[in-house]
Amino acid sequence: MTQSLTSQKILTVLTLTLASPMVLAHPGHDHSDPLSGLIHLLWIAPVVLAAGYAVFAIRRANRIKSTEK
């Protein structure tokens, strides 16, 4: 239970950090544009999906190992 709760906290903080619209960037990187959130979402979505798949694969492998014992 605590490991799951800790993982959820880490995932929440990581997601909020990566998805923050108030991140500072180089001049010319316009975060006030209405489409900037969508553009950043489309850019970061593959990273989030890959991380989710990695977590899924690791948990599945651990479940298979625990049932074999």
C-alpha cells in the first residue's frame, strides 16, 4: 500500500512538473498563445505513454515472477 501511494505521489509531481504552463523558456517561446498547451501536450504525450508502458511492463513481469514461486 505505501509503495503504491509513494509511486502515485511521484507520478503526480512528475506529471505536474512536465505539464506546467508556467515553465520559463527561452525568449520567443510563447506560453501565452492559446494553442501552446496543446502543442506541449502533443510533444510530451509520447514520453508519458512510454513511461506508463514501462511501469505496466515492470509490474506485469513482477506479477509473473511472484506467481511462479
